[in-house]
Amino acid sequence: MKTPIDVAVTGAAGQISYQLLFRLAAGNFLGNDQPVILHLLEIPSAMDALKGIIMELNDCASPLLHRIEITDDPMVAFKNVDFAFLIGAKPRGPGMERRDLLADNANIFAHQGKALNAVARRDVKILVTGNPANTNALIAMHNAPDLKPENFSAMSRLDHNRGLAQLAEKCGVLPLDVKNMIIWGNHSTSQYPDLHHTKVKGQDALSLVDQRWFEQQFIPTVQDRGTAIIKARGQSSAGSAAHAALDQMRNWVQGTEAGDWVSMGVRSDGSYGIKKGLVYSFPVTIENGKVSIVQGLTINKFSAERMKASENELKEEREAVKHLLG
Ligand code: NAX
């Protein structure tokens, strides 16, 4: 049996975690020969609910689940962890402005960044899902000066997977037949799902669908999918979000397929003219845990404008939290 890996999950009593924890315990992350120790972080008021979830996890009698630790202290939760799924965040309340949400969550991620800096393993992989995910990742990164920016990523995989599914359905193929999808920018409605480099069974996607569908159906459907799900289900996406979190972390460990890439929110190095330092979703390839932004893609005026609009939104978010960036 392999040595157990230590996995932290924040917001452990929330609805995304409820979809994630059982899959972590069942080996859906790194395989059914990889034991796990779960470190679960919640706020005190959610501890009773969390205890119920732990009863359920224990009732699975999973051979891979070696231990569960629960705490409301990030310094305890992140101690020696190999992986951290930062899911917990405050939802937008009635009458709350985006700015207020940003401010509340910014403090959570500053605090958690400091704790990760102090106690996590130096090669920890940290995936930020809690919204606003890109800027929360930026804050955590800035508050963890002893970790590398490469230890952090923000989740854009759900948007990427949504793009794969929409295009596959339109073309009458399976999602696995679609390669080289790109989500540029922020995990918000300003994101730009780009098909200019996407292939469907080896053919250019944009030669198979008309420009009108791309502009008027595909882009808004992917951008607004979260809202459509809330409208239909009465709650925000949880199963697909947990699935995407696993996909993104798994690719980070196991690498991307030859000839394909994935979208991931990472620190911009200035590629494609995107302001250095912002956490922006790019197409990336991954090998031996090292993430590289795909270089040399041709960007036309249509794409450049949309990429810029999302960059501008991220700049505004950064401005709003600059007091926490040190
Ligand atoms: P829930 O409200 O069901 O769960 C959030 C949990 O976080 C709650 O149990 C709460 O007690 C806990 N929490 C709050 N503050 C905390 C803190 N300081 N430390 C630890 N735990 C804390 O939300 P859920 O539906 O699970 O969504 C979680 C986050 O993911 C939200 O911010 C949501 O907006 C975001 N999402 C991000 C997505 C992405 O693609 N990046 C997609 C799905 C999702 O909307």
C-alpha cells in the first residue's frame, strides 16, 4: 500500500464538498491504490453538519480513507498537506454588492494563504474554487511568500468542461473527440471561451459550426451556465464543480495528454499581453507537475478584445483588494 497523501478541503460541509469528499475517499482522485488522509476545514457554525458528513464518510468503510481530521483553524487543517482544495467561501447575501463579497472573501483567503505558507508542504498544490476564484487565488498567493506562485491555481476547469460539452453536443460527437478548448480570463461572465484553436476529431471547430452560433450561442451559454443551473436547480452547480476540481488537480499531477491542453487559472507571466501577476485562465500543458502556458497561438481582433475585457475585470478586482496584497 502506498503512503497516504494528505488532502485539505475547506468549506467541507458545503454542497461542492459533499460531492467531492466521497470521491476522494473512493480513490477517484489519484487511483484506487492511493490512500488519503482528509483534513477538513469549516467555520464553527457548520461543525455539526460536518460531523454528520463524517458519519457518512465512515459508513462507506472505504479502504482508502485512513483518517479524517476536522478543525476550524487553517493552521491545523493545512499542516503538512500535499493538496488543498480551497472551496469554502462566503456566498453573496441579499443586497450584497460584488465589492462586499470580494472584501469578505479576500480576508478568508489572506488568512488561509498565511496558514498555507506556515505549515503546508513546500510542494503543495492549491486549487482555489471559492469565488471570486481568480482573485482569491491571487490573495492567497501574495500571503504565502515562502511558497511559489506555481503552488497556486484557480479553477476554470468547470468552464472548460462546459465548453467541451456544448461543442460536442452541437457537432454530434463525444466530449473526448474535442481537443484544445480554451477559456481565457476570469471565472465570471467576462470569461472568453475561444474556439479558434479547437479541434473536433482533428478538424477545426470553427469550420464545423457557423460564426453566429459561436458568437451568439456558444459563448453566452458557457459564460452564463452557472446562472442557468441556479435557475433550473435552485442551487449552484455542485456535482459538476466537484468533478472539475478533481479533473484540474488530477491533470496537475498526472499531466496533460499529448496534443491537447487544459484551461487553468495561473499567474500571468505576461503571455499574450496579459498583465503580469494577475491570476488569469490560460491554455496550459502540464508535465511532471510543471504547468506551462501554451505559447504562440494566433489571436485575432475578436479574441483580443474579449481577452482584454476579462483582464480589465481582474485588474479591477485586484485594485479592490490591493491592501491585502502586501
Ligand atoms: P456552500 O455555501 O454550499 O458551501 C460553502 C461552505 O464554506 C459552507 O459550508 C461554509 O460554512 C464554508 N465556509 C465559509 N467560510 C469559510 C471559511 N473561512 N473557512 C472554511 N469554510 C468556510 O457553497 P458551494 O456551493 O459549496 O460553493 C463553494 C464556492 O465555490 C462558492 O464560493 C461558489 O461561488 C464557488 N464556485 C466556484 C466555481 C468555479 O468554477 N470556480 C463553480 C462552482 C461554485 O459556484
